[in-house]
Amino acid sequence: MNIYENIVILNASLSDEEIETASGKIKDLITNSGGEILKTDVWGRRKLAYEIKKQKKGFYLLLVFKSPSAAIKKLEGYYKVFDPVVKYLVIKLEKKQAEAALKSTAAVEAATVAPVEKTEQKNVAPISSGSEA
């Protein structure tokens, strides 16, 4: 199986529940096609660089997943007829790209899970600038 990166722009005028439903359907399609979702990153509502289908804003969703190549054809076919999807892009990642994408996820998760240790400050006497004799 290959590793893919998928960015999907959903219609921003949808409610949060509808966006959750739409992203759930996309994830279900990937897993039901024999794929495995490795990373999900929700970027949220953002302004588009240019109008797409008379929309000025979009809800961005990034997915990194393992999947057989036949599932990509199904996924792209689904995107073409699924109304909430404004734009999409699926990219096959090379080995180094996939490792970097997954490593950045692990680093972010480790940073949020591990508590930050406080460093103790030692009391240091102030340095006097005057001449004392």
C-alpha cells in the first residue's frame, strides 16, 4: 500500500455538524476501501486565495493515509459528486515525505502530551558597577 496526502476544501457555509458528517463519510470511504488513516489535521475555516464555485471561504481538512491505489480512484470519483467538497487534491508521498509527515505528527503529539519542566532560577547577587576599595 502507498501513503497519500489529501487536502479537501469543504463548503464553509455548512454547519459544524454537517462538516463532521462530511469528514466522517470521507474517512469511512478510505477505511472501507482497505485504507488506514495515519493523520487527520483540521485547519478550519479560512479565506480562499481566489473564488471557487462562488465561494470566498472554505473549511480545510488534511488527511494522510495508507491505501491501495484502486481506492484513490473511488475517492476522487466520490469527491466529484459529493456536494460539500469544493476542491480536493490527492498526492502520493515518497518514502522520505511520508516519514517527515508522520514524524512531525509524532513531535506535535509528544509536545502536547509531555508536561514542560520548569527550570529553577538560582538567586544571583547583582553585580555592582561602582569601584569599591
